[in-house]
Amino acid sequence: MLIGALEAGGTKMVCSIGTPQGGVLQRASFPTLAPEVTVPQIVEFISKFDVGALGIGSFGPLDLNPASPTYGCITNTPKTEWQNYPLLPELRERLGVPAAIDTDVNAAALAEFKMGAGAGLQSLLYVTVGTGIGGGLVIGGQLVHGLVHPELGHMILSPEEADPMPDGVCPFHRHCLEGLACGPAIEKRWGLSAKLMTEDHPAWDLEATYLAQMCANAIVTVSPEVIVLGGGVMQQAHLFPRIREKTLALLGGYVASDRLTPEGIASYIVPPALGINSGVTGALLLGAQALEAKEA
Ligand code: ADP
Ligand code: ZN
């Protein structure tokens, strides 16, 4: 049985055809234009294959309350053409197969939990640091949705005194994580492409400080058994040892765990085991879950 997967992003829609176990067989990508243009392209590509279900990992915010009449719709995104767009209902109807949706980061968290850095554990936090910052959370083996869904990227942090841009770039909040530490924030603060900055640029120490504040806050709030940091900015692999060290310093030895020691933290704050495939794998797993739910 084949599964369709959609990674719905603000700049592109990546459609994949794969197996219920998360293996990818075919892939196509379309720019995210208006829904009237882009959705037919998605449907045309996926319809070429005999898929039994569809899994969607989407940008948000999304309505993920199964009891809501607008379940599976995008809600108040700054992308006005997609505001209130019924992504799940529309694709389910047009493709005529069972479908499931979650946030892009929850999909990636699910994949890392089942098949990557979280294998054998009961909880995992996945955070992507890219154009924006988002977090997906698994606790007790289940993705956390809660009131709406976690918006970890908008956690309010303590700005550093030495930060030349201590308010950040988020239009909603002063000094939230995304506003201070997303790729565009780094580039605005220093007037330089993040990809071109050398390892000794002061941008990286500041970046590690903010990501360590997030890790420490997450550890004392939800106590995940592993923290996975992915996304374009985390291509800077030298950030990992700095974030680990600063996280331990912020915790001050208070939380007792062999993971939270200078030796243990190397396998606690880690890059995605599935690399850049966490998102697509997660969408395929969501599709497989939709199929199972139908057959149950
Ligand atoms: P998106 O968040 O749009 O899905 P990415 O996760 O690739 O995509 O994030 C893009 C952001 O990551 C950009 O702001 C870019 O500056 C930054 N970025 C991408 N690659 C690198 C890199 N090698 N080093 C530092 N920053 C990077
Ligand atoms: Zn914010």
C-alpha cells in the first residue's frame, strides 16, 4: 500500500509518495502560491499514484481540535491567501482517501520519536531553527496538542545585554525565541548571511545562548527525554557543544539526571537522526495512522 505525504511550507509544497514505514519513492515540489493554483497541482501529482491515505505536516497555526467544525483548517496565518483554508478537508475530499494532519514540527517530532533520536523513549522535543522556529512535542508516546498546539518558537526569553537587537524581529512579541534566534533575525542583527559567518563570529555565541535558554526552559517545563535541534541554522554544527554547555550552566546542577552532565548531554541535545527527512517521514507516518484508523 502506498501513502501520500504533503509537507506544506510557506515557500513550497513538497509532495511525496512512500511506504507506511516512511520510505520515500517519488517526490515533487510546487511553490506555495494561492490555494486555487497550488492545491490542484498537489492533487494532480498525488492522484497519479494509487495511494491508500494521505498524511500532512503543515505550517500553521492549524485547528487541530477533532471536535471543531474547522478541524484541519489553517487559521490566522500571515499568508493571507491561506487564511482559514480547509487544507485537510479539501485534500481528503479531492483525493478520496483517509487523511491526517498535524503541524510540520509535530510530524518531524513523530518521525524522530518512532524512527530516529527517540527510538525506545517515551518523550521527545523536536525544534527546528530556520526561517522561523517551531517545536513539536511527544510526551507519554503521544504528540501534544493541548489547547491549540505548542508554539514553542514564541517562548519569551531574557535578552542578553550585549545583544545589539534585544527586541528581536517577531511582529507579535518582544524578545521571543523566534524573534531573537531565527535565521532572518541573525541576518538582520549582523547584516550578513548566516551561511557566510565564520565560527568565531559573535552571532554564534549569542545564538547558542538563546537556544540554551529554550532548552533549559523546556527541560524544567516538560522534561523531555531527548531534545532534537534541526533546521537550516543548525547546519552550523559547532552550535551543538556551545548550546549543551550553556544549557548545563543555566540549569545550575538543579535537575538530577545522567543526561544532564558534561558527558551525558552529548546524547541529549542532538541533531535529527533522520537528517533532512524527519518531515517527510513524519507525514508518511501520519498517513499510515489515518489508514489504520480507517481499517480499525
Ligand atoms: P525553512 O525554515 O524555510 O523551512 P530552513 O530550515 O532551511 O528552511 O531555514 C532557512 C534559514 O536557515 C535561513 O534563514 C538561512 O539563513 C538559515 N540557514 C540555512 N542554511 C544555513 C547554514 N548552513 N548556516 C546558517 N544558517 C543557515
Ligand atoms: Zn514571537
